[in-house]
Amino acid sequence: MIDQLSKYYSCRILTEKDIPSILSLYESNPLYFQHCPPEPNFATVKEDMLCLPEGKAKADKFFVGFWNGFDLVAVMDFVYAYPDEETVFIGLFMVDQAYQRKGTGSHIVTETLAYFAKNFRKARLAYVKGNPQSQHFWEKQGFKSIGCEVKQELYTVVIVEQSLED
């Protein structure tokens, strides 16, 4: 199933042995962590891989890597049926700096949303308010604010979503 997320990149669930590659990808994106602290380390990567929204089971969460040969191009964390049965929630999407500004992220998102559309009516995510790179990227992908901002401990997030129906 996960291998069907992309026709161009090989995809698989990331494991603890992938943490060095994930950490390297995270570290290539310092702007993200300026807006969304703390700075990445082994423990924060592991936390990202395991954290779940309240009420969801491990079986609903996927922390996926998109690979070009041995290069980890992007990571995507998503949760099925959250916050409702019709929605897939993208908790994190990050592209390695070396692959940015080439259409890579847009291509991966387009492919994954097409895959999600088989089982869900909407995709939802949250980006950190004040991060222009994230806001621009998700708006370019067709995500629109639902008019809700949520205050976290260290920052505020803007909730956006996109219909997956034609």
C-alpha cells in the first residue's frame, strides 16, 4: 500500500534505523525549525515517528520516506481518519533542501493526494503561523484555511484543508 504513494520515488515506512537519514533531512531545513522549535535531534525525530493525536491507534499513523536510490528525498507523516472518518491528516511533510525548488514537493503531494482520494474526502494539515515558506507551499497545493488557528506551547498553527473529490 505505502509503495503506491509515488510512481517516481520508492516509499516505505521509516524505522529507527532511518533516524540518521531523517535527522540529516531535518537539519537541511533550518527555516522550518526557526518557526517550529526545538532544533532537531535523535530524540525529536523519534518523537515525530511515534506521536499520535489523542484517540488514534498506531495502526492509523504512517511515517513514510520517499527515496531516490539511497537518498531520502522527503518524509511525510500522516494519520488516517483524523479528525473524522472522511479526512486524512498530514502531520509533517518535509523535503530535503537539495531537492527543493525543483517541483519535487509539489509532485509528491500531488501523487499522495491522488492516492488518499481513493479512501478519503479531505486532506487536512496545520502549518506554523508566520512561516512564509510553509504557507506559500500549501496554498500552492490548493489547501485553504478553515478559519481555525490553534495555539501550541511554542507557536500557533493554521489549520488548512483540501477536498479530495473532483
